[in-house]
Amino acid sequence: MARRTDTWSERKFEAWFGEHPQLPEGLIPAEGERGKRGGLLVISMERSLRREVDILGISEDGSLVLIEVKNEPVVRAALGQLLEYLADYDGITYEELNGLCLHPRGQTDGESLRDVFQRFYGTPMPALSAKRYAFLVGPDFRPESAVAVKYLAELLKDRVTLGLLRADKASKGFALSEVHAPHYLRTTTMKEGAFALSPSGTLYRVMAAGQAPVLWRVGKQGEDGKFKPNKGRAMLVVVDRKLIPVDKPPMVDATQTGRVMEKASTPNDFALVVGSVGSVDAGITVLARYKQGAFSGLQVKKTRELKRTWRYSEQQPHEWHEIARLLSEL
């Protein structure tokens, strides 16, 4: 899952990049030495009274480079914003660009964009290319953002190169690196106990592996970064789909998964533990519930209350595939 940061500053990154306009080497094809090293001529930075892309540059081959910076893990809405900026600059002429970019980096009075270009790259400025490069920069990226960028990049590859760049804080500013879409696996190939994310960010745990895997739909991280447990009916599902494998998230406790518990006051009421989310004091536990010995559905209880009023049992409930089948019939 994307990590949040409270120390990463958009303005600090933009100021740093203005002084060190360097993209990862090889990201944009170039013939000259400066371009080969990732050097980029920055010709415009966002101004507070104008709604425009954060950083606008031009590459050695005359292609516009649009960079949109976010100071939090990037979500899909930022991609829509970047596409809007691409539309704004579609078909722009040199004259329009020269007038728009009032202060290209290194420009002195009376100089044109062509003059600055020649001094920066050491070669005459070519005609503006219809090719575009567009990058989202941030401290991290939500998986669904990377998936969406990969899909659009393939569709637009003839005219636009889309990419994600992670900017990690370094001793002297920032270090930029490319971010690639996560690897997918089919749920039929995952092992029991594995965790995975959907492209939209829903977290799953494999309860039973095989050709008809049973998954616990654990919940989803919201735009505010807080994890929201799933408390609906579709918490256990049999599904064959592609998901993104992830490590066990710290907020999920599966140590009691598969254990049977019964109410101390009514032993014939028992439950199979699906798993817990959150702390013992403030978290919840999902149960496959049995009343009078018959399966009655899934139930969500406060973990603290469960530990106080329930005890471990020797009852024999159904296995996960049968529970998923019974759920589908409720």
C-alpha cells in the first residue's frame, strides 16, 4: 500500500527541480550530452494566480514535457488533471509558447526561447514536436494510479509518453526514480493466507486456495489514508481474478483465523474467526456465525467484546468453501 508522508513538500521539490532540472537518465531519448544525462530545459513553473501544470519543460527534440507534482501519495484524480493539461497544450505554436513562458530558465533580457534552448542543450532548437511527455511526481503512488497510467500509456504511446516518478528525499534535495505498475497474479495461483489488492485498492486475504479460491474482502484504504474495514454482506467471496500481491498489512490480525469460539453463556452459539482489523481495544473481528448449531451468516463484532464474552470451542464448523456457498444462498 502507498505510504503517507508528512515531511514531503511540493514547493520544496519544485524549487529543487528548478535548480536541478534533471530527470532519470534515459527517460527521454536525446543525442546531446546534457539531454542524455536527463537534463531538461524548464521554461515555466506554476504561478499562484494561474491554473497550469506545475512544471513545463522542453526536451532536446522539441517535445513538451509536463510535470505535475503532488505532496501526497498520488491517486487517480491527479491523472485526470494531467490529461487536462495535455489538452491545454495540444497544438500550441512556438509563438504562443514563447509568449506564455515569460521567464525560461537562464533567459536574459531580449533573449527568446530559441536562444535559451541553444545555450542549454548546445544545439539549435528544432521545430516543436507533436510528441508529449507527461509525468506525475510524488512521494509515493496508490496501486490503482500506477495501473491507470500503464493502461493509458499503452493507448497513447504514439503521441504521449506517460509515467510516474517517485521523488524520495535525499541529503541534497530529492532523488527521482521511475515507478512501474505492480505485478498481477490470478487468485487461483495464490497460496492460502496471501494478501492482495484490487486495482481500486480493496484488500483481500486468501482464505482457501485452489481453482475456486475463497477470499476475505477485508476493506479499503480511503483517500484520507485511513483503512475502512468491510462490514457488508459480501465479505467472503469465491472469485477468480487478477490482483496485486502485497505483504501482510499491519492493521490485519490473522493469528486467530480458523479458530472456533463460542459464547460462554450459550455454547451452542459458536463462530469461526475470519480475521480481525485494528487493535484489540478499538478493532473489529469478522465471524462466520452459527446459532443453535446452524450457519446463520457473517457477523462483525468488536474485538474487545469478543475476547470478554466468548471462549475457544471444540465445535466443528464448515470449511471455507462451504461457508461461501451457504452465504450465497442466504
